[in-house]
Amino acid sequence: AALLNSQPLGFYAPAQLVADARAHGVEVRPADVNASHWDCTLEETGRRAAPALRLGFRMVTGLARGDADRITAARERGAAFRSFEEFTRRTGLSNAVLEKLAAADLFRSLARNRREAYWEALPPPPDPHFTPPDSEAPPPLPVMSALDEVTTDYHTLGLSLEGHPLQFLRPWLATRRVIPCSRLATHDADRKVRVAGLVLLRQRPGTASGITFMTLEDETGQAN
């Protein structure tokens, strides 16, 4: 929690810190309008001594501290939010802020998935002559694919608790003989290999004769 609240650190990003924590048995809970504070916090689990890590509002890309404080202040003045409509009324947040929260999937506790909440967060049509039909129920929005969910998490939060982008490319990578990072430790020595992943960092020391060193990350680990 302290490392996440001290970002940017300049080396490991939040995605790598959270992945390492989960690999060591830490329960990480998503950011949510009914549970999060500005900073990442610790929560009792009720099942074991070790607490869980709750992601904070600071993880949401572009969300201002003042808007996050309005959420926590409204929550402290009353009970937990029970609906999207109640949330908007009690916080008084603008449509632009609601869209940020919805895109980051922070309304799960209100039984709203990402697309449903984003649709509700959109401002009303500017045409004063437009009247929505009352007799027909709105058609259900298509469910986002797992890849779309993970990709949107990375765009809005910088990480995802649902998966890693490379896992969806693994079948295609396998056809190109790209091996997972986890297999490097047991791979035959003195053999060329192909790896792929997100670029975590680049280093180009002045004594390296122009060589750039990179650390790649896939769904199984890291490769230097």
C-alpha cells in the first residue's frame, strides 16, 4: 500500500507491484465507490491475520483528489451508496467525473458493470425536442469480452486484477515459437529464444556501446 501511494517511483509500476503482492499471497481488492479512499488501504479479511489490499481512487487515471474526497465525504455523512442514481445525487459529481469512474469499473458494488455505468454517466442529449420512449425498455448492452475488460483496466487504472494482456495473445505467440517467460529458467542453455511482453523499463548505460537493455513482462513473469 505504501509503495502504491508513493508513485511514481520511477522503476516498478503499480501493475508489477500488485502482481508481485498477489504472487506472494496478498489479496488485492478492486477500487470501488463504496470501499475505496484516495490512498490504497488495508482491510480486514475475517479469514486470516493478513489484511487485504484495497486499491484507492488515486489509481484512476485523471481523477482529481477533490472529486475523490467528495465521494468519501458523502459516504461518511450517510450509509453506503445503494444505486447509481443515489450516488450521483449525493456526490454531485459532473458527468465527466462519472464517466471516469464508470470506465474504471468502480460501480461494481452498485450492480453496474462498466458499460451500464458508463451509459448512465453520459450527459443527456442536447436536443430539447428529443424525448426518450417510455414504453420500451432499453436494449441490453453487449457484454465486454475478457480482453476488452483487461485492456480497459490498463487504460483507466494502469493494471488489471482480471488478467494480463499477453495471455490473450498466447495462442498466436505459440505459433511463432515465442515461449513464456516462466520457461526461461528451465530452457536449454546456449539456445536462441523468442520472448514477448510489455516493456517495463529500458536502460541504456553509457558503457554499453549503444545497447539497450529491456525488461519484458508477460502473464507468467519477467525477462531481462
